[in-house]
Amino acid sequence: MGCHESVELRCPTCGHTLERLGSREIGGNDADSGRAHAYWCPSGCRGGQPDGTFEFAECPMCGSHDTTSGPCVDGMEEVECNACGAIARVQCVI
């Protein structure tokens, strides 16, 4: 079982479990590629994305969506995985 299979992401505003909408590829090559996953809050809380969703980068080590991203610098951001503790640099989630 991968790290991401047992984690429920919570809305930072109300605490409800976020519901997954889908994912998309990010990055242009193997060194900086990954996936971003969009979630929405069933209570109606708005996330930071223009469409109101919450977006999380996928951990390149274990596949968890339970990640925290740092600021985007020169097109790259640092992603810390809350599931396995890995820290990786990936292309910014836009």
C-alpha cells in the first residue's frame, strides 16, 4: 500500500475532508516532472486556485498528495511530503 492510499486531506478552513477532482502532469522532463492533484471542499470553502480548488503536488517518492509546497523560485518549488518526510524540488504548480 502506498502512502497516499490512507491519507484524507482536510480543508484548512473548515476541516471537512476534501474531495478529489482530478490530476494533471507538471514538469517537462524526468528531472522535474510530477503530478498535481485538484481537490474541492464540499462545504463550499474556496481554495487558492483561480477556480476555487485546492491543489497539491504529488510526492515523487511515495505518491502521497499530502504535501506542502514552498514558494516558486525560477520555476521550481520545494515539496515536502507529510506522509513519508521526503523533500523534493519540482516544477511549480500553477
